[in-house]
Amino acid sequence: MNNTSLFMLVACCLAIWPAVVSAAPRPRPASECRNPPQRLEWRQMSEPEQNSYIDAVLCLTMTESISGIARAINRFDDHQAVHSLQTPNIHWVGHFILWHRYLVATYEKALREECGYKGGQPYWDWSLDARPDDPTSMASFPVDVLGPGKYSFGGNGDPVVPTPVQNPLNLTGGTGGGCVRDGAFTPDRFVVNYGPDPGCLKRDFVPWIFNSFADPKLVQELLDQPDYTSFARTIEKVPTFDTPNIHGSGHFGVGGVLGTMGNAENSPGDPLFYLHHGNLDRILWTWQQQDLETRLNQVGGPVLPMDYGGQNVTLDFTVGLGELAGDATLKQLLDTQSGVLCYTY
Ligand SMILES: *[C@@H]1O[C@H](CO)[C@@H](O)[C@H](O)[C@H]1NC(C)=O
Ligand SMILES: *[C@@H]1O[C@H](CO)[C@@H](O)[C@H](O)[C@H]1NC(C)=O
Ligand SMILES: [Cu+2]
């Protein structure tokens, strides 16, 4: 018997045998998750890994848009634009954290499949940096994430004082507000194309927000939540600066009044958004690991923003990212290795 016929024999019998012992052979899932990339904290990555990530983000900005959304020019803009258009339906709802999980994973997939990036989407664990006991400290903004080098995310923006019209929420304590002049995303290399204010990447560090909202005690409070519904509500809390919430740490601690990260619709215009939401996603993942059987099968929280007491999302509730990825159920998005998603921490 030559090698070919031996192969045919093995292949034939492997194919038939399960059908004989089991009345209903299970079809292989359309897409499998083999070798999921592992996501690391930015500072756990080696310098070459960090450099390859930054290069891949810049590559996305040089790859043509597929979203079909007007004013989205490149693949980086696509993800920002999809977020921007869906903003009214994806915050203070039960699917907030899973929708954002899908966006970050879709961005990670684009980096890997279209720009040759080999690793997992990094995250920034800001709770390592916050100084809750020293709220006005600027020293908590970590130079090893928000550093000035060509392979770091850059620091604060130029100082600009917002007008009252630009600051309807009356947020105080901003220290920047203008263009970021160092790091990988300077105006000569990177442009925010989408949104009402195209131009340079902007940051506006607000130390008191960052130091109080990124408090490790708030992360622990979230990890202690008994079910998905309370988890989902605790991660966003309420839209006010009076009550610290960890989701606001990256947005308003880094973005403040005038910075890109502080803009509800267009915060994904700052590449740091994906490290911030990567960390929120890691916290969800960590919470799920405490009781996987239950927490791969449980969702809740309102379909409509802030509609607590109204209709709640269910496992078959479907979310979409337009042309960027197929629709997915919340059940599929609960599992980071479902095949729809494929990564781990
Ligand atoms: C911000 O301050 C203005 C002027 O004092 C006030 O009219 C407005 O209601 C304040 N907005 C908020 C959200 O507190
Ligand atoms: C949605 O969930 C909340 C919290 O568990 C609950 O109070 C509310 O009654 C639910 N809504 C419906 C329509 O069942
Ligand atoms: Cu968002």
C-alpha cells in the first residue's frame, strides 16, 4: 500500500466513524479559534513588539477605507466612524461593554490580517498608575505609555483654555487641550480625519479625574459584582464627574475637555482608545473567569440608554459594525474564543 492509499483509508474512516457512533454528527464551526493571540499590558511587551504594534497602527492609516462611511478615508478612520455613528445606541446600555469588545477585536483583527501585526491588542492598566491619595499629581501619567519616543503614544497636548461653549459640562482642571507634539502620532505622521474637528490628535490631561477614576478600588468593586446586569451598570455608573467611574478615567483623565479621548463620539480617533478599552475588556474577562459557566451565558441591562426597568438585552440580541464585520449575538461576544472572537489574556 503506497502513502496515498494509506492516507485515503485513514481519511475515509476518520470521516465515517463519528457518523456511525453518533446519530447526529456535529458540524465543525464555520470558523475556529486556534492559537488565540494573547493580549499583554503595554509594558509587558518587548520593545520590538511595541514597535511592531505602532507600525501596524500607522499602516492602518495608510490603508484605504472599506466602511463606505463618508469622510472615513482609511482603515483607522473606519473604526472611529462606526463608533461615532452608533454612539447614541451603545452607551449606558446592557451591550455597552460587549459592543466595545467587538470593536476592539475587529481593530485587532485588521492590524493582524491587513498590517502584518503578530501579537494581541495591548491594553493599558491605568490602575497601576493612578494616585488616588494625590489627586493633583501629574506624575501619575506614565511616561512608559504616554512617552515622547517615536514608538510610544505621546503625551499631553499644548495648553489651550476652553471657552464656556466648548466646555458645557464645566469640567475643571484641564492641563492641555491642543495638539500632541511628541510620540508616534504627531501631526506630520497622523491625522484625525473623521469627526467635526479634523486635524491633529489632541490631549487634555486632567489629573484629578485620572487619579480618582482609575483607582484600583473601583476596579475591585467591579470585579465583586454578582451578575452581568450589575457589572454592566457599575462599569459606566452615571454620566457625571461627581461619581468616579473607571470608563471615564481614560476618556476624561486623558482627553479632558478638548482632547480626542474626551469626545463621546470620536474618542477612537486617539489610538490610545484601544488600549483603554482593551483594559476595560480585560476586566470583563477577568470577572468572567471567576465563574465561566455562568458568565459565558448571562447578559442583562437596558436595550435603550439609561432605560433601567425597561426592556433588557438577551443572549440573542444582535450588534453590528456595519461593513467592518458580520453581525454578532451577545452570546457569541461573551466568549473571546468563540470563533467570532479569537484572543485571550
Ligand atoms: C455649567 O456652568 C454654566 C454657567 O455657570 C451653567 O449654566 C451650566 O448649567 C453648567 N452646566 C453643568 C452641566 O453643570
Ligand atoms: C430589566 O432588568 C432589570 C434589572 O434586573 C429589572 O428590574 C427589569 O424589570 C427588567 N425589565 C423587564 C422588562 O423585565
Ligand atoms: Cu464608546
